[in-house]
Amino acid sequence: MTYNHSDINRYEHIQQSALAFLQRHHVRHIGNDQVLFCNTVNHLSSSYGISRSVAQKLTSLAYSDLKIVHERQRLDLSASSDTLAVITDPCSSMTWAVPVAVIAENLIDTLDNCRLRLV
């Protein structure tokens, strides 16, 4: 199968859309990447009218980009406190301060969270 220049540009645009969708929704699906992946494929298929196989390929590429970005982020222990987690991205020089209460509320205290156990 051959692609012309406009097809490549369109697929790059759709891949960027997939990455944006993944970034917007990844917090809602932490620990359940398959649901996030399927939701992204469905979004691309319905929004852009592309086949599921193309949507899956573009979602896979975008998901790889997302993982690369998220693996750069580190917890800055020296800047964090018992109530605040400071996360840094050395490549982009971005820093986020996240209250521990927000982490607990969104990750630990969720009703559908059956994978985490008390230790």
C-alpha cells in the first residue's frame, strides 16, 4: 500500500490527536491501559472516519510517544513534603506540585480500584 504526501500529513495529524486524547484521559484510566487504548481507537474511528486497524496503528504510535514522555518524569524527593509530591521532567524543565490528598483521592480511594492492596 502506498501513501501520498497528503495521506501522511493526515495520519500525522490524527496521531497527534490520539496523543492529545491519551494525555487528556490517561489519569482516568491509570492502571487500565487497555480501556484507554480502546477508547482512543473508538474516538479516532468515529471522529476521523478511519478504519479500526488504522486507528489501532496510530493509537499504538501515540501511546509509545506518551510512554516516552511519562517515563522521563521523576519524583523530586528533596522538594516534596509529607503532603505534597513534586514531580519534575528534566527534559522539558517542567515541574508539577501534586497534593498527596489528590493522589489518594484519584488513585487509592476510587471504588473500582481492586488492584491496590494495603501493605
